[in-house]
Amino acid sequence: MSEKQEADLTPDVDALLPRLAETQSTPEALEMIAALEKKTRGASDLLSTSRLLMTAVLRIRTVPDAQHTDMALLAETIQTYAKKHGQLKQAIVRMVQLAMTFLHDPSGSATGSIYDVLGKDTLTGDVDMADADEKERQGKEDDRISALFQHGRAVGSTGLDDEARLSLIETLREVTAGKVFVEIERARVTRMYSDMMYARGDVNAAADALQELAVETFGSLERREKVEFILEQMRLNLERGDLHRVNMFARKINTKFFVEEDNHDLKLHYYDLMIRCAMRERKHLDVCKYYRAVLDTPRVASDAERAADVLKNVIMFLVLAPYDNEQSDLMARVESGEGLDAVPEHRSLLKCFSTPELMRWPGIESLYGPLLRATPVFSKDDSDAEYRWEQLHDRVVEHNIQVVSKYYTRIRLERLAQLLDLDVDAAESALAELISKHTIYARIDRPAGVVDFSARQSDASVLNAWSSDMSALLRTVEKVSHLVNKEWAVQRAGLVVTARDS
């Protein structure tokens, strides 16, 4: 059906409203509305169709009163009008938006009756110049529609219990399914449904409901609201332990959105979820990076106590992360950053890992143990605390092996175990793990009990080294020869001068 308006049936609607006010029977009133609605829909009269649909919904909601609404009839009416052949899209949008006002607490007040015959500018007032009026009202709702919305907001959720609200939400979700022009309304109604399911303790149902929405594709939804939806999807999936989906939803958010100060609250919420997810996945380097992003937020950096706590977490998870190029680079940047004076003990711990010197685990445990055990990261209240403590020991051993590999070319396993404060088997196991990760190069001669840290060179490397050494030797010989000849020349010149003088 064409969307172009063929006739203006506003006078017919204005004539029907007083008759509806006099009609006591709601079914009879709905029949009268349906008869005229068919004409307005056929004439593509959007304003009249919208008024009739909204009047029908308000009639059911307020008769006999808001405390005794026939929810089954309300649901049937909404579904029937939404499925009418050739129904105008904007009329459906307005009907759904009006029904959504019944899901919120009452707000404001409405004067008069829903059957009052209003003019175009009843609420905003008349404007003398017609051209100026049209320009001023561009993009604004017609006052006759606005009046009906005011009545809906004034009624709100009065008289509706949780079951009634849930029934209405399910009706609206069914009506908006598959319709792009009501994607915002469907998203918001689904969020309400999810909140109700979560309040009932059904986290899976709440997460599944929101999971159906690909809000990142909703072009008409504000960017901030999109991020709020995605953060809620992340939170629900995190609560039910679906970490894969948490990371999947997180990738839908561009972190550049958090640059603006107005979005810093969402930034902190986002990184809180990412920290919790990474901690459960035991990705310590990621946790460190997320805490650094939190520390980069002005509202956190301006709070000295909070900034110090975040910086402590940055350092602790940084030293817990296994060694690689990224971890080494990040450690150098953190050590050269500002604010470490506020956490001297943690700065000292970081210094131990960045200095190429051996660390004795008993000394580290006695010096930093009480400090670290008092933090939530290593507190015994956390189920992963003991795992992190073992990881800290492993990082100390890893650091010590790297230091040994710099100063030794060959070392006996017994001596290596002594330097690492481990037994021979544990030392060999830790060394083998670093070798398999290509963190260091070494070869273990188990029968002889010797570790060789010198890398075996290829034939080409040996030849290149020999060639380089020979070139250096020849340059040295040439330089020495030049200096000897120079001295001989000086000596001969001195003898000639002496002979002439004599």
C-alpha cells in the first residue's frame, strides 16, 4: 500500500472521540475505533491512524480504571493492529511507544480526557505566521499525539504487578520481532525483560535475551546506549562463566569511545569487566594492561589513594606475567613512569625483576610476603591466591635462570639448583620449560649433569665469525705497521738533524 496520504480523516476522528467518551462498553468502543481505523489506514492517514491506535490502547488501560486493566485484551489489541495488512509503520511505532510508558513509574500529569478533541497547537500555542510555525515545529510530535503520550506517562505502571508487566513486555517483544523500524523499542523492551529475569535469579535467560540483540548494527540507537547494552551483555555472560562471549562482545566496543570525559564511567565499568574476565582466564599481562588503562583515567589519577591501589595492581600483575618481549617492554615503561614514589615497596619489587641479579626466593618471601599477602591479589579469600603465589615463585626462578644464562656458558645442574633454591629435578623442569618456550637457549647433558648455555653455531655462522675476526686482525696489523713506520721516519729525521748540527 502506498504511504502517500490520500485523504485527511481528522474530522471523522474528532467526531468519534465524544461518542467514545459516552460509550460504557469497551468492546463496543473498540469496534467503533476498528471501523474508522480501517478507513484511515486505507487512506494512509498517519496522524488519524496513530490517534485511533493510541486511543484504543489507552481505553483498555484506563477502563474501568488503571487498577483493573484487562491485560489479555490489551495484548490482543496491540498484536491485532500491528499485524493489520498495510498498517502504517509510524503508527505501530507510536502504539508500541505508548504501551512502553505502562512499564515505567507514573510521571507528570495529563489534563482533560483522552477523548478531548485537540487542535494541532493546543499544547504549544498558535503562531501567527504559518511559515514560521512549520519551521518551528519541524521534527516535533503533533500536539494531539503528545497529549496521548502524556496520558500514558501519567498512568504508567499503576496497578500492574510483575506478572502483568512481564506479559506486556513479552507482547511487545513479539510485536517488534523482525521489524527494523522498531529496533530501538525492541532493544529497550528486551533490556527490561532481561532485568526482570536477572532479578528472578535466572541469569541464563537474562543473558540469552540480550544476546539476541546485535545492537552494534542499530543505526538509530545512540552510541552511548549501544555501549551500555554491550556492557550489560558482557556482565551477564561473565556471571554465567561464558568468558568466550565476554571477549567476543568486548571486541565490539572501540576503546576510542572512552576518550571523552562524559564516557569515563562506562570506561571504568568496561575495564572492571575485562579485569575480572582476564583474572578468571589467568591472563596476568592483560590484567596489567587493563589496570594501566584505568590509571590513565583522570578521575582515578586525581584520587591519590585510588591511583596508588591501581598502580600496585599494575606492578603485581606485571611481575606475575611470564617473560616475553611485550612483558619486558611494558616493565621498562612502568619502571620509567611517574607515580612509583607513592608505592615504594612495590617499586622495589619491580626493581628486583628489572635488575640482572639473582633473587633468593626465601629472601623475597620474607621481605615481600607479608606485604603481598595483605592485598586482595594474594589474599587467601581468593580461590586463585595460591596459584598466583606459585606463579610469583615461578617468575623469580625464571628471572634467575635468565641471569645465570648471561653469566655462565656451562654450569652443573647441582650448582644451578643451588642458585635457584630448588632441588635438582625442579631446577631441571623449570629450565626445560624456558627452553621449550624459546625464552633462553640451553642444552642439558643429563648423564654428565651439565647445562650448556652456548648456542651451537651453523657452518655459515662460524665462517662469518672467522672472516670477521681475520678482517679485524688484518686491520690491526696494518695499523701497527703504519705506526712502526711512522716512528722509524721520526727517528731518521732526528738523526739527520743531529748530524748537520755537528
